[in-house]
Amino acid sequence: MSFDISQYWDIYLCMHQTDDMDIRILGQLQRDGTLSVDALSERVSLSRNACWRRVKMMEERGLIRDRVAILDAEAAGCGLSVFIFVRAASHDADWLKAFREAVGAFQEIVGVYRTSGDLDYVLRARVSDVKAYDRLYQRLIAKVKLADVSASFVMEEIKETTQIPLSGLGRGAQA
């Protein structure tokens, strides 16, 4: 009689503690998500099958959400990065629903953050130029009532990364 881990996979996922090997795998994948399992296992000094199982487990647990290609914004015609600062016109559920739908519909808006302090939301947009931003602005205010909107155009990107710090995972931390 052979042991079939698939019967116990859900239990194993819940019990697995993120360890140093997982952190090494995640570090490599954050640098290059296109690595084959063979290349990844070689870089972290782990067998191919063990490496594949760990990656699969981290995907199923939701720690690895996606693997994507990161485009050069300038080459893609969206070289201007804009931070848009919004004060809400209302704070009721209907307004929030309309706002979420509006910002979700614009592909130029690449980040939306509800914040504490004087501003209610900070949006990040990628556009080709100031005229493209103005068109986005006009479309946004036509979709949802806003109390105040201002923007800052990024003059120079000093640092931008998609890599998440792994120090929070620590030895034996539950992910």
C-alpha cells in the first residue's frame, strides 16, 4: 500500500510553515518569474520535484499570486507616471461602489489606494503625456462626483520595483 499525499494535501497546506528554502525560492521568482523549475531548483540547490512542490504549495496558499511580464512603460507609450489625489464627495456605500467601478474601468489607472489623513484616495496612473492625463481626468470626473482632485507628475523615477520584502516571512512564519 502506497502513501498518496493528495488525500492530505489540504491539511499539509495549512500546516506548512514558510521556511528559508521558500524564501530563497520566492526571492529568485521575484527577480525572474520566467525561470523553469529546473533552473529554479538549480539556483536554490533543491531537487526539481521538491522545488516544484514548494512552488505549487505557495501558489495554492495564495503567497504566489501571479507571474507576469513587467513592461517598460516608456517603450509601451505610457512613460508619464501621475499620482492623483482625491477627496471623496461622499462616504456612503453607493458612492464607494460607483468610485470603485469608475477607477476599475480605466486601464490607465494602475493603482488605487484608500489612505488616512487629509486625502481619501491616491491613484497612480500611467499615460503618454499631460494631454492624455487631462483626457483621463475628464472621463473620471464625468463618471463619479469628487470633492477635490489634484495631481503630481513624476519628473524622475528613482526607484520602482515589484519585489516584496521577504523579511516579514522570517524563519517559521506562517504565510
